[in-house]
Amino acid sequence: MSILDVLKERGFVEAVTHEEELINYLNGNNVTCYIGFDPTASSLHVGSLVCIMALAHMQRMGHRPIALVGGGTGLIGDPSGKTEMRKVITQEQIDENKEGIKKQLSRFLDFSYGKALLLDNGDWLKSLHYIPFLRDIGRYFSVNRMIKAESYKMRLDSEEGLSFIEFNYMLLQAYDFMELSSLYNCMLQMGGSDQWGNIVAGIDLVRRTQQKNAFGITFPLITTSSGIKMGKTHKGAVWLDPDRTTPYEYYQFWINTDDADVVRFLALFTFLPMKEIQEVRRLEGSQLNAAKVILAFEATFIAHGREEALGAFESTAAMFGAPDIADNLIPSSNIPRKGNNSYKEDAIPSSVCQMKLIDEENGITAVDMFIIAELVQSKSEAKRLITQGGGYINGQRVNSFDQKITAADIQDGAILLRVGKKKFHKVIMEK
């Protein structure tokens, strides 16, 4: 089975260029491919996972992936998929964000001995001279064709319009492809479906300037069965940085997957064999819930390591009981199965609070405690939560927002707060 077959079977592929030629190229070579990552934040998020996992599959099949951080293009901003201009960020912010991205990608890719490369397009873009660039590169681009690209059409039709600085983005991304093909013999670019126009422009530039055949693969926009986009632009974003989204919270995100998405997400976001994943299609009820536990464990394992995955698994078991995962359910998973009853709570998000805060004046209100734990952002949000019956202290529902929490509520040196059914926070009390 070729890498293209693997990607298609697992649901990664939306479109390819020159498919027959691409198949021959992939079958006959150990190829180098690349995907670009925008350094506008210090962390990637679950919306980036399809691209990251695709690179990981390429490496597992013997090919060399390049993760290209946009240290140069990040100074401009990609208009693709955006209805308004991105905020321009500084070089200092980009440098800081690059370090966070490097650390996260190392969880998915092996960069040792050149097996994968982490590059920055700022290394060649920032030294370009404008007049030579227009003369040598710009002459290959048709404005008529560019404005027909979906990434530009959306912005042209928006109220804000398309700025000239963003109009240059396609040329710069195409230049990246040309540079990588020249320096690293990288002839395959991959990316989200919104990158199709940019990828095709790069293929055309490589052909015109180097007389080489280059290729592209795009991935579908991943949404949940309810139509919500998986990414950082939505409230409740799930980050790969454990300081932004703890491994426990990351695990909870996956375990709360909708029934209709379990098989698809197992295929996209784990390395488990497809033959075993396909068996999940016939499951329902408790068996399907057990498959969600495996999804959560494997996804957390990949992003944060085995220790954090076990910690999240054990903490969840401590709260809700040990899951019954049959030996024949996705047997390739290394998740703990039946008979493992040693669970701990230390992976539950926690914070430290001084005892004097609840000793004074017979304690503090439940509203203040939820704010201290940062489970809510304001008193009005806390009151709304409690009024709707969604706030719990030590497993007991809070009946009123002025309910007092005192030293009597401390159990084993801590107070356990809960929002809704599955969001926990432990407040550790110190003298």
C-alpha cells in the first residue's frame, strides 16, 4: 500500500494534482514533502492535527517531511479562509512562537539525523530584493488568474477587501515551493483545502523556473458531526501546548467525541490499524464509549506522551469509574484494560489557595471559589452557572450562588470543584 493509499483510506485526501503521475512518483521514490505552519501563536491546536498527522504518516512510510514555519510569510499573513485582514505581528513574537511550535511538532515527527526537517521561510524570504523579485518571479503570475483563486475571492467579496500586502502572499508561498524543490528536492506540497490556489501556483512556478514536475495534496476541512470547525478560532479551543490545554483537558476533549465522529477521528488522529478501526462501526452503547476512551488515550499519548496519557486516563477513571475495555477492542492500543484498578487524581487541573481565605468571616461564597479556580471569568458567569445547576463542590450541587464554602468542605487537603458533567478542578488548600 502506497502512502497515498494510506492517506486516502484514513480520510486525509480531498484533492490531488496530476494523480497518475503523483502515484508513480510516490511509488518509485523516497520523496520529500512539506507543509507550512503559520507562527501567529505560540501553540498549534487541534485544527492543525490533520496536517501534522499527514506528515507523520509520510515519515512512517519512509518519506522525509519538512515542517516549514512561516517566519517570513507570518510577517504578512495568509488571507486564505479569512474574511478580514490578520493582525500584523512582530518578528519577536514570531521567534517566540516558532520555539513553541518546534517543541510540539517534535512529539509527532522524528527530527534526528535529518529524518525530518524543521525550516523557516524567513531564511530566504527576508533577504529578497523587491525589484529582482518582481522581475524574476512576479512575471510568471497572472493577476486575472490570481483573483479567481478561492483564497482571494473570499477577501475581495468581503467588506474589508484584500490588502496589497496580502495579495503578495501567493507569490511568496509559491517561492517557498520553488526554494524547497531546489535546495531539498522537495516536489510535494500538502495543506488544507483553502491552500489549493497557493499550492497550484507553487507547482506552476517550479515547472516554469526549474522545468520539474511538482505535486500537491489538499486535506478536507475537518468539522464535527454538528458542523463545528476544529480549530483555535472557536470558543473552547483545544491547544497542543499543555500550558494552554492540560493533558487532562485534552483527553476530555477526545473522550467527549460525538458517536458519529468516533471512527473518522480514530482514523485521522491515531496510528491504530484501519482494520481494527473499521470494526468500531458496528459498536454502540457502552462498547462505543469504550472506543472513545481508546481515542482519547491514543490522541493524548501522541501529543503529550505515555505518562500524561496514563495520568489523564487514571484521573478520569477515579472520577467516573474504571472503563471496561475488552481485550479484542482495537487490540493494537496500549491502553490499560480490565483488571487495572490503580487510578490517581494528580492529573486533574489544580491550583493552590490559602486557608485564610475561607477561614475569614466563615468562609467565601461559591461564586468566589469558582472565580479563584478560573472555571468562570466573572461573577455573572458564575451566578448563571450555579443558577442553572451546573456547579458542584465535592460532588454536591451548589444550590445558591451565595452558598458559603468553609473549612468543613476541605477533604484530604483540597476542595474538588466541577462545572457541568466533566470539567473538574482541584483547589489545594495551604496554610
